[in-house]
Amino acid sequence: MAFEVTSDDVVLTNNQALAIGIIVNELVTNSLKYAFPDNRPGHVTVRLRAGEEIEVAVSDNGIGRADQSVSSGLGSRIMMLLTQQLGGTLDHEDLRPGLCVRLRAPRAAAH
């Protein structure tokens, strides 16, 4: 398994950093659990960009989502609540192969 993590140099509030960290952890865990069955090799990428808004993208080159409906599991509900707390959106994109989940949220002033 290969990982690539890139990030802009950005200062976040504690609440933003915590929410983004939990969301990224859930997305990477989901990639590792579901995208690469039978221990097949793969690549997971995490990118954080910060301009006028924060954008975090977690993508993989795995099998994609077999079920295109939005999951209602505990992890998905937590991600949606944290996304709402950030005032953001969470979008899924089928990459063929793979999946990209992108979080976009406004930047809050760090103190």
C-alpha cells in the first residue's frame, strides 16, 4: 500500500483541525477497509489545500463504491455531522478506478 499526503501550510482553529482530522481518519480507514479487497496493492492520496476555503480530498485507486447510495453507518453519520459543523460539503466522485471524497469548508479565523 502506498500513501501520498500533501498539505498547504495552513493554520486552523482547534475545532477545524479536530473535525478535519476525524473526517480524514474515517475516509482513509474506509479506503483501507473497502477499496482493496484480497490485499491487492493500491494507492491512497490525502491532499489539503487552503485558500479562501479549505479543501481536503482523500482518493484511492481501488474498486470504487459498489453501492452508489450514501452509507448510513456510524462513521458516515459522524462525517456528515462534522461537515455540517464546519459549514461545508462532502462530495463523492467515482474515479474509475477508485473513489475521491472531497470536503470543502469555509476558513475560520484562527486565534
